[in-house]
Amino acid sequence: MPTVSVEDNHLTVLNLFTTDAPEKQDSLIQEMTKIVNAAAYEGWMSSTVHAGVDSPGTANFIQWRSGEDLEKRYQGEEFKHRTLPVFGEITTSIRLLQNEIAYTLTPDGPGSEVTICPNRGNYTVIAVHKVAQGDQDELVDALGPGQAGIVDAPGFRGHIVLKGLRARGLEGSFVVSYSQWESKEAYDAHRDLPEEKWPEGRSKAHARITAVTTEVDVNTYQVVLTRAAGDE
């Protein structure tokens, strides 16, 4: 059962695939399941596969010991000559995002560990924010500490802010917001709350986020598979 913490200092890779049909999403999940269940790469720590809800696609939240270990995987013959070609046939876009964990939040408070696994039934929202390089730290702060009051939202379970380091399939600087809710209804109620009813902290954070975000891509997911090194 993977946990996410700023103190771990792991390299976190978020692989985001989009496709144009539900049946292709099923194929994506099948292929990813084969890879995750067979994973024994040096430095690989865990993988958690998410199935798209609002739009067809997948997200794979992967923890690596280091960037050097990940690059060995990328340079391997299997990745270059089987994995990428297979995914290329059934996707409309592939983004491989390397990140560091910049902030975590649960109802226990800032800095607490966030757990990601299928049996919690979380409704997960992943937003990729494009930002000018000079504004990246401001966006990390606005998406993280700036909206710590989200813990008071009914149905909130967890929040992770990932600071983008480098990427394949995405140009420029970015920050990722990964949020967990007990249900779609809980998230929709939070998202659709009229602005005049927002607490002051949310209003300020929204203004800061809007000021520096140049583009944002959002999809929602359900976790369907997780496996960590050492699992049977």
C-alpha cells in the first residue's frame, strides 16, 4: 500500500495517457497491469494505476528510488521497443512527468502521509498546471499551503502537490495537483460551491493560482491497481 510523503525524497513519476474510446482505456489498463505485475526494475518502488472517469485514459503514479534508476528503465530495450510502441497504438497522448513531492495534506494536517490504493474507493482528481518557470514555486505554494483550508470541505481525504522536474510529452514548467475525495458527489459539491460562499483562504488561493497558471488539464480517476516492490 504506497504512501506519499515529502520526507521520503523519492522521485515520483506520473504517467498520463489519453485515448479516444472506453474500450481503448480497457486495453491500456490491461497492458499497464501486465507491466506492473511483472515489475522488478532496479530502484522501482511502487506503481498505482488509475482509470479515467470523466475522460478515457489512465494515470500511473510511480515511485522510484532515483532518477538514475528511472533512466535505466527508459533506456532498456523492452521500454523502447515494446512498451512505447504498444501504448502508442492505443493512445492519443503520452505524458511522462518526473516530479518531487512538494506538499501533502490530509484531515490530519499538512505533512501527513497520503495513502493511494484501490480499497479506499477514492475519487481522484489530477490537474496538470502549466506555468512559467519563474512562477513555479509561487504556484506550488498557492496549490499547497495556500489552500490548506480544503481540509474542512466535506468528503475531502487527501491532497498532494507535485513540483515538475522534467517531462516527456509536455513542454515547459508544470505543477501537478492530486486530490482525493470520498465520492464524485463530494468533489462536485466542493468544485461547484458558489464563489460568494468560498472561505477567504480559498478565494486568495484561487486568485494566486489563476494569476500564474497558463494552462490546466484536469481529469478524474479511480484507482484500479497498486503494487509495491516486495509484494507477492
